[in-house]
Amino acid sequence: MPELPEVETVVRGLRPRLKDCVAGLAWVDWPKVLDGYNLTQFNKEVKGQALKGIHRRGKYICLALDTHYLVVHLRMTGRLYVSSNKTGDDKWVHFSLAIGDQQFLAFSDARKFGRVTLTRSLDYLEEKLGPEPLPLPREAWLTLLSGTSRGIKAFLLDQKKLAGVGNIYADEALHRTGVDPRRPVNELTPQERTNLGINIQDILAAAINYEGATISWYRKPDGTQGESQKHFKVYGKTGEPCSQCGNLITRITVAQRSTHFCPTCQS
DNA sequence: ATCTTTACCTGACTGC
DNA sequence: TGCAGTCAGGTAAAGA
């Protein structure tokens, strides 16, 4: 499940591979991957454009071209890597873009939830995404985590409030902070708000250093697995003893997501 | 404003 | 071996 650390790892892995590349033609085996964009039009616009840079915004991958951005969202099972084959290196590749010298940027996605789009401006992303958690000043967390009665986990998953956090790292950060995922945001103490901000940042930064979490589908662009999953305290640990108190990790549903927490440590 | 439901998708897993 | 049922969850849209 690619979240901020996984997407950041993909971007960092691809960056050196895309240096000095020029876009050629795109290939598609499932038109919907272009999110309504017509392939002919797509190719007309993208062909011959230099790849000028790649960065992450929230869970979106933004590849800067001369006049456009190629924007990729991995959703659940998306993978993005460089291949020497137009149809990539696995059976779930639905899009590829020639980037020169028999090299292709391949987008693989078993679930077909992910999308590849082309845009002249990234403004539309800014309109639907909250601030990046890394970095976000300490005072900003206090402001962000106020004025709403929504449950804290639902709030953290809302990309318009905070960009990049998903189900895994929301559970991990709430456990480290000792906060029940169902607690209304406006009932957190100032200390809890500050601590939650710090813990989200620490956990995301550590996960980037571990190069993301391979639960099932996520792979780094070089095909290898991340290590972050080895450091989880609650995600996927249902029925196992809590590392803090020894009582059992419980799974409940919060905000329509499976939620893992310790009823003893989190209140 | 907030919450709930549904849709999008298919591989992996469970139980019979 | 196969087959039905269930689960995984990021985002968008619709309805309460």
C-alpha cells in the first residue's frame, strides 16, 4: 500500500535513471489507465519532451517535462520502474513510456486502481492536498489538529487535511502517541497534538530510510523489497502482544479501514 | 460539515 | 483441484 515513504522511495530510485532522458511514445494495454486522456493526444503532447525532474507531492509522483507534468498515482498495487521492454517486466504492466536508448518507464498495476495522467499545471493537486508532513512546523500541527470533531484517524487519512499519510502509518503514529484512533480531534490535549505531529514525522522519516514497507505488492524501482514493515508495532499485528504492554493488538474498523491498535496503550 | 455507502479492480487466501 | 466467498485500501462521487 504505497503511502508517503513508499512513493518517496520510488521517486528517489527513479531520479538517477531518468536523468538526461527524452520522452518518446507511450504504450497502453488498458485505456482507462490514462484517466480519460486519449492516447493519440497523449503521444502528440509528450513526444520529444525532455525529462526535467521528478518529485513527490502527497502520494502523487510528478514527472516534469518541458511543457507538461506526467502525474502518476500508484493507489494500491501500482509499481513504477525502468525496463528495457516496452511491456515491462511483469504481467500487470498497463502503461509504458519510451525514454530513450531502449529504455521504458513502465507502470504496473495488478488492481488497475492506479492512474497516469498528463497536465500542464499541478495546481489541481494543490487544490485537493493538505500540507506535507515533512517538514511541518510544530505550531502548524497544533493549528491543523483543531476545530473538528472528526475521529483522529479519519482526519489523518484525509489527504485534503494532510498529504501522504495512509492506513499503515496512521495506525503506527497513533499507537506511538497512545491515542485511540476513534478519539475526536478536538478532544486531544495540546501535548497529544504536538506529540502526534512529532511521531508522524519520525515514523515517516524512518520509513523513508527503510525504503518503504513491502506488505504485498510494493517494490522499489529496482524490484527489491522495502524494510519498513519489519518495524511495525501494530499494523498487521492483530492478536500479537503489544511491544509496550504485552496485551493483545486488536483489529477494528474505523473510517471504513481495518485499524490495528492496543486498547491498553491507546485511550 | 461530517459521515456512510458504493464503485473501481483482481490477486491471495480460507473453507469446503 | 476447484470454486465461492472474503479481504486488501486510496480516491471520487453520491446520498443522508
